[in-house]
Amino acid sequence: SSYNIAVVGATGAVGREMVKVLEQRNFPVNKLKLLATERSAGTRINFKGETIEVQVTREGVFKDVDIALFSAGSGPSKKIAPLAVKEGAVVIDNSNAFRMDKRVPLVVPEINPEKIFEHEGIIANPNCSTIQMVVALKPIYDTVGIERIIVSTYQAVSGTGKKAIEELKKQVKEYIKGKDIESSVYPYQIAFNVLPHIDIFKENGYTQEEMKMVNETRKILNDPDLKVSATAARVPVFYGHSESVNVQTKEKITVDEAKRILNKASGIKVVDEPGRLLYPLPLMSEDDDNVLVGRIREDLSHELGLNMWIVANNLRKGAALNAVQIAEELIK
Ligand code: A2P
């Protein structure tokens, strides 16, 4: 059988990727509905050799939809997802709106696919930085346990959306032409800079992005006491988030053993041959759907510590691909 699918936010950076992933993975689509706002209604997007016109998201539009993939931001999700559920669709939501809601499963198919079937209409797709980290850490977590995670991220601008991709391009051109550099998406210039600031600041001094990594990791691994300390930075990269991760395990694991179990795990590719200068790079993740793990080495300051460098395409495994994989599990 095949399904009627809607993509809400179809003209956005993640939404366009969702359409591509549905096509590339040959998801059994009967009818594809592409939804956004009046701003982009009428935009034509290709799907399997057909062009589909983007429509305005309005009441009634979900009545014949089986699965709605949302990537329009938290505000729109909060408003529109409950409507889609009422009209009979199952929502897979890429925003932050419902992730920590107790009634909403937060799913990475490699880790907790069984949670999908507890849904009451909405399934949440985790934050991009969280997804790639938990995919890489799960085999270690299952083998020796994890006491504490310390992570610093180097996140691509595409995670902010299409406007941020345009802003980085524009600033690079302005720089080359010797013009004044203007910023509107970020509070500071992003070209040739690094901003230790993603999403809003919370009262505890952390950003919301950092707290997502703490809280979502605990929920996905079903370990409410897991210690996680995160610093999230935006870097002038278009696609692919990188992460420096230090884990303190409960029992000792050697580098060789860690590489062996990571190599066996699905959704992971170990890229770790320093002798040949092979290590994960964001540019590598542009056409590789795996979570890339490398620079695996012992923490010389702690006998239970392990360091690694984790890279994934934030629009694919970090967003669109994970959402479509959830849909694939849902229809199995
Ligand atoms: P539009 O193109 O009409 O503005 P990005 O994350 O790359 O910024 O993209 C956001 C996506 O979400 C766009 O497709 C945008 O559509 C869509 N969007 C924003 N607000 C809404 C809304 N209230 N309802 C439906 N789609 C929305």
C-alpha cells in the first residue's frame, strides 16, 4: 500500500530535503502535498519527475493525509500539528515544540524505534546535534555504560534555515568585494567568525540548544540522571554539524573495542585513519547519510574517558532523514 504524505514547511531548508529523502528512499507515496505559507504558495518543487505546487497550510488540508512531516518551526508546529492530528494525520514534527512532552515519543530509529507506537498523534524528531551524538554513543552506552558526556558543537548555518544559508553566502561576497558586512539572521557576522550562541539564552546561562542536548539525550536513552554538559557554537559552514565529544564510561573500553562496536552499528561509519589523514569532515557528510565517527582516542586525563569527533549532515540524519526513517518504521 502507499500513503498520502504532507510536508509542512516544504520550501524550507529541511522541508526541501524531506521531499528529496522521500524520493531517494522510494517511500511509498500515493499523494504528496507540499505546504507552506502565502509567501511561497505556488512555488513548484520536483518530486519523482513531477512538479508539485506548494499550497497554503489551512484548515481541512490534512483531511486526506496519512502522515504529515512538519518542519516549519516551533510556533507553527504548536498551532498546526494539533489540527493535523484532529483531521486524522500522524504528525512527525521536526521542531522543538513537543519533544519534551511526556505523551510524545522522541525517536531515533537506531535507538528507540519501539517508542513510535506509543504515539497519540504526534512523534517528535530530536534536535540535529542530539541525533548524531546519541547515534554514535548508543553502542558504547550499551556495552560499558556512560557516566558523563561533555560535548562541544560546531554547527552549520543550514540548521538555522534557508535565510541563514543566504546570509553566509552574502557576507562572503561582501567580504571579498570589500563592502560593509551586514547581519540580520545572527546578531553578529557569521562569515569568518564563530558564535558561541545557538537559540535563546536561558536563566542558567546555557542556551536552549545546549539544554536540548542535555534533556533530549536523557529522554532518548531513557536515562534521566545521565550527566551531560554541552557548549553549542555556530560556525561558517553550510552543511554538516561537527562535535567534539568526551565520554566517561562506567567500565573501561579500549579504543580498539570502541572502534569495533561502532563499525558494527547501523547508521555509523568509522572514519579514523589519522595516518592517511582520514577523519570526519562536514564536507564529507554532504553526500553520506551515516553518522561519521573518528579521532577515537583515550582521554589521557581520565582512565574511563574516551574522546571522539562526530560529524553528520544536519539536514539529513539531523532532520529530514531521521523523520522519514520514523515514517518508515511507522508503516512497517
Ligand atoms: P514560507 O516559504 O512560506 O515562508 P526554514 O526553516 O528554512 O526557514 O523554512 C521554514 C519553512 O516553514 C518554510 O517552508 C516556511 O514557508 C514554512 N513556514 C513558516 N511558517 C509557517 C506557517 N505558519 N505555516 C506553514 N508553514 C510555515
